[in-house]
Amino acid sequence: MTNATAAALIARSNRLGADPKNTNYAGGNTSAKGTETDPVSGEPVELLWVKGSGGDLGTLTEPGLAVLRLDRLRSLVDVYPGVEREDEMVAAFDFTLFGKGGAAPSIDTAMHGLVEAAHVDHLHPDSGIAIATAADGERLTKEIFGDRVVWVPWRRPGFQLGLDIAAIKDANPQAIGTILGGHGITAWGGTSEEAEANSLEIIRTAEAYLEEHGEPEPFGAALPGYEPLPEAERRARAVALAPTIRGLASTDRPQVGHFTDSEVVLDFLARAEHPRLAALGTSCPDHFLRTKVKPLVLDLPAKATVEEQLARLAELHEQYRADYQAYYDRHATADSPAIRGADPAIVLVPGVGMFSYGADKQTARVAGEFYVNAINVMRGAEAVSTYAPIPESEKFRIEYWALEEAKLQRMPRPKSHATRIALVTGAASGIGKAIATRLAAEGACVVIADLDLGKAQAAAAELGSTDVAIGVAANVTDEAQVQAAIDATVLAFGGVDLVVNNAGLSLSKPLLETTEADWDLQHDVMAKGSFLVSKAAARVLIEQGLGGDVVYVSSKNSVFAGPNNIAYSATKADQAHQVRLLAVELGEHGVKVNGINPDGVVRGSGIFASGWGANRAKTYGIPEEDLGRFYAQRTILKREVLPENVANAVAAITGPDFSHTTGLHIPVDAGVAAAFLR
């Protein structure tokens, strides 16, 4: 049973974290002090429950809390070696844990334990950081809050900051909290309700002050030519730019992308002061750890041509990398972690929007959200003062902090398809759904394309949030719909790396009963459809310059001559040869093209359920329900083939172990000697 104090803390954390005005995703931490029975002594013991490292307030649950013995935590003050060695105290937290300790304690644990208040909140609200990053933030704090909130000059989070805030609390009994210079806010209270009320008072009072006293146009006058393009035009421009930008942002390591054209971003980029402010970079540690110290900003108006923008982006990217290397070299010491990559995490394009990047979709999306926070902070600071983030040297101390490096090293090893963006056609059911499911399980972002939008979206929802998969409608026989599916993939995840041509159908008829319409329908869906999808995807794959995979789900029938199957088998043979042709043509771009030849996939198959199964059963003179077993018995291995077996082959051929294989057809048929490739 959850301790009542801990339960109240979780509820408060969830309420505060649910509103982005209060704190950003995974930003800030909350705590509560209370008692629990020691299972060893049977005596009550005073504990500190505090949000653990890397958790998110809005979604915090009990496993996300670190649980420490308060007496032992406070005893660390007596062995504290001083600010030059304060990082050692993080390891010391492990010796203060109660029981198994729950989540790993964060760097801010000292702040919560040392402050003499039963409940403490540390948050990153835009309004609070605006005051914290104003050039005269200390004066503004006094003017806005009087003596109820105390200014704390910038100090890197850690044990010393905890001591400082504890001393400020003791010296200012009337205060309800602090503004932490360059960082955020901390508030406290004798009860959970009081701490929450004090946090909200600081946030809302700062908001009200900025609203009442701020200049109406803190980002300056409108820049002619930098105004937002009309929505359809800017989305089309984003699609045109995104593959190249993703390729640039992935120079050091592959990245997944996110696109935002919110009013906040577009207005910022349309104003005269945006180049100056963007160059100053972000301030709150949570911000620049996600966004890097500054973004790459395209310095061309929105009406520039795509070609002009792409050429300039390449130049700016080269300059950005040189600048970032110089930043690292200026501040790195012999003990600093190695440079983690010199590519931008945020790319701003006036009139179009913001492209943000990360190791997965959630990281990319959150990086963009953090830069929106940063824009709001800059707006607030400029409205009442001048935006003055912490010095570059301090940013480096945070970004390349040994403790931050240790946190990164503890992250699990990426899955085989991490950072890869996959589009699977005909993926709302059967083989396509199994493929999409397997690729998502291996870490890929997946776009499920299907004739039925509702079914596509439902299948995507089964895989997870829209950070994992989305569903789109696409009739692969229609070039415009195919292009729309590719465009949706690019806007959702930044590009495309892996395409699976799976959409298909079959009509089992002998030659004399096969109509021209039967022939055309099957060739349109599978032969023409695969061609259209591959062609549209190839443009993106080439522009990204990151290589990639195209997979055709063909069939054993592409090489096996069976009865009553002329149209289906002929179009499958067409697909099979497309594999060979495209493997040759796209190889120079690092794109591998391979095929899968399944057979007898009855269970879960949309093709078999739509009448193909009944026709094949009639051909072989068996009940339809026995078809899967019949196919199994005619194979060498005597095993029934399932959609998951096909998915396994797709995952393997597109995984790292087959990086040097292209133009291959993999049989997934349990062994049909007549279909052996020669």
C-alpha cells in the first residue's frame, strides 16, 4: 500500500506536471517528507520521497520516486567536501536510501532534503524562467514579489545549491520560495496543498506581471518577407526541405525528426530580433540539454526558392558544426567527456517552422517543445528587460557534466531499428500488420498505410502513441495518394528509411476465367503500386543521403508455376524483378532492395479471408479451414507459415546483420523445392 504522504505527493506532482505553464516535460522535481515504519526495527523513520532522476511530473507514479532516510541524507552535510567536489555527493545519496530506494535520486535531491519544509517543489515555468533570465532579474524579483520570493544567483544544480536554498529559507521565514537565476523556481510549504498553492502563486504572479508590464512586441518589428507562408504552402515547403535537413542533422549519428509550425514559432521567426536572440541560446539546463546551446537558423526569407534554401542550409550546417567544435574546444578539459556530435538539434526556417531532432520521436518532439518554452522565456524576458542567459562556460559545464555523461551511459542499448522510419503498405491486417508490429518492437517509427484510414489508425494505436506509429490512408494505385502517404511520413517523423511494399490482393482463377479487369486490378495494386511507392520513397531516401531499405513482399508464386493463378503469379513475378532492377539502380545511394517470398500464410491473412482461401481450397479439393495445415504438409519442413514469420524476415534483412545484402529474395515458405531460386 502506498504511503499516504507519497500518494499525496504523486497527486500534486501529476496536477502540476499536467499544465505546461508550470513545467516542461520531465522538468523539475517535487518532494515530501513523512514517516514510515522501518521493517527491521519496527520503529517509525522519517523519510524523503522525491521524484527520481529523469522522471516526468505529469506521469509520475510510485516507482518513479526515490525514497531516502532523511536523517542520513542530512548527515551528509557533515562530510560535504565543498563545492569543488560536490559531484561526489550524488554517489553518497545511495548510502541514504530506504530499503531498495526506488528510483535513482536526481542531482536536485539535496535541495529537497536540506530545505526545512515538509513539501518542496522545483519547477521550470516559462514565466519564472523569464524573470530568472532577465538581465535585472534580481530587481524584478523584488519588484514583483516583495519579500515573499527571494532571488538566488545562478549556481549549477547540486549539493551546494541545496545548502544555499536551505540557508535562504532559514533567513527568510516569510518567504514562500525562490527565483533561481538562469534556471527556474523553488517553492515550499508545510502541507502538500500549501506547497502547490505557493508554486502556483509564483508562476501566476510572474505571468500577470509580464502580461501587465511587458512590451507588446518584445521580438521587434515584423521582418518583410519573413511572415508565415499560407498553411498548405508551408507544409509543402516543409516536406521539400525535411529530408535534406534530416540528413544534415544526422551527419554524426542518425536522428528522428519532428516538425512544428505553431504560431509561437512562426511569429518569433517573423520578427527582427530573432537572429540575435536565437544566437544567445537557451538558458534553463533542461532546455539546452535537449536543444543544444543554440539552434541553426536559416537566414533567408520565406519566399526564397527551395533550391536557394537547401544550398544555404548546407552552408549554415557546415558553419554550425565548426562553431560547435570551437565551443567544445574552448571549454573542454582533460576530464571532459568526448564531444557528442556537432549537428544541430533545432533548425529554424522562417515562414515554415521548426525542425527538431533526437534519438527517437519522443526525444525529437520534446526538444521542439523545449525550444517553444525557450521562445516563451525570451519573450517574457525581453518584454520587461533584456534576455540574458547563463554564460556559455556554464552551459558547457552542464552539457558536458560528468554526472550527465554517466546518466547517458546508463541508458539501454538502442534496438536494432532505432532511429529508423518505416512505411508499410497494406499494414492494417495480416502480414503487413505483423511487419509493422515487429519493426516497432525493434525501435522503428512506423507509418501504417492502408485503404481504410480507420483501420490503419486503429492498428497504429495498438503499437503505441503517435511517437511510435501513425496510420494513413493510401490507395497504392493512385500516385497522388502514394505521395500524400510519403509526405505524411516525412512530416510525422522527419523522413523515411525503410519501405515495405506489402499491399496486395488476389483472385484465384484459371486463364479462361480471368478477365481483363482481374488482370488490371492485381497488376495495378501490386506491380504498379509497388513501383509508385518505391519511386516516391526513393526521392526522400536519395535526398537524405542516409541509405535505406526497400522491401517487396512478393510470393513463392513469383517463381513457382501453379494452377489457376495467372494474374496473381504474373504480377508477383513483376514485383520480384523490380527488386533486382532497383537494387542495381539505388545501390549507389546506399539503398538496399530485397524481397520476401512467402507461401501459405493463411492465418491472419487479408488475402485468404477475402475469398482467395476458399478458391485455393476448392482448387486443392480440401475444406477451407484445413488450408493452412494442407500447405504445411506439402512443405519440406512441414510447418505452417504465419504472418510473424514473414515479419521476422523483414526485420532481419533490414537489420544491421544484413548491411551488405541487396537484390536477395528470401523464401518464407517452410521449404517448397519447386520454388528454390536458381
